[in-house]
Amino acid sequence: MDKKKVLFVCVHNSARSQMAEAFLNAIAGDRFEAQSAGLEPGALNPVVVEAMKEAGIDISGSRTKSVDEFLKKGEAFDYVFTVCDAAAGERCPVFPGTIKNRHAAFDDPGSFSGSFEEKLDKTRVVRDKIKYFIEEFIKDMELPRTC
């Protein structure tokens, strides 16, 4: 069985999409091939790296990527998820040529203020919501389809 290809997209590819990619690959990498990208890639958020480390996943070696990298290659995906928060005024990109586009809004850890620990506390909440979202997506994909 071929792996389903999934792309997670947000604005900077520095936090939410990175977490979603890492969780899907860690939990169901035998069935899915997850990648992530951003409209305006920035630096990987160190608070997110720490939060994921606490969850047992090391993303410190990950690099941020632009959606343009995938568009130029003409890469096709079975699913593209935007994980930005449109309600907060973020631009949520649309990736063409995809079987299914879906959206899930999560707060941006890059917008959190306070000390490192305060940001980490808020990032843990986002991390756990993303993990739950990924687990539910996997369960949904395992359900038998009816006509």
C-alpha cells in the first residue's frame, strides 16, 4: 500500500506545521508521508523545539521550507492542511492540485509573549491540540468507507 502524502502549511513553517508534520510521521509514518511548508519561511521556533522534545520528538534538525519548493517540483499531495489561524488575521495559503484541502486553526506560538517558560506553557497547549488533531485524522482515515 502506498503511503498517503500529506502537507501541512502555515505562514512561517516555524511552529504549527512543523509540529503537525512531526506528529504524523512519528505516530503513523508507516501509512503517511508528512511534510510541511510556509508562505514566508522563518527560523524554527526554539520554544516549539523544546515543547516537541518534551513529547519525545526531536525536531531540532528540521529546516523551514517554502511552499514554492513544492510547487516548483510539481509535487502532488493527497491532503493539504492549513494550520494557521484565519480568525487572527493570518493569511492561510491554498495549495493547488490536491485531492483534499482541509483547515485546522491553531494559535501561533510565534505570537506568544512573556518569558521562555510562559511561552513554553502556551506552546504545550498548542502542541497537545495538534497531537489530538493528528490522532483524530488518523482514526478518521482508518474508518471503513461506505457508498
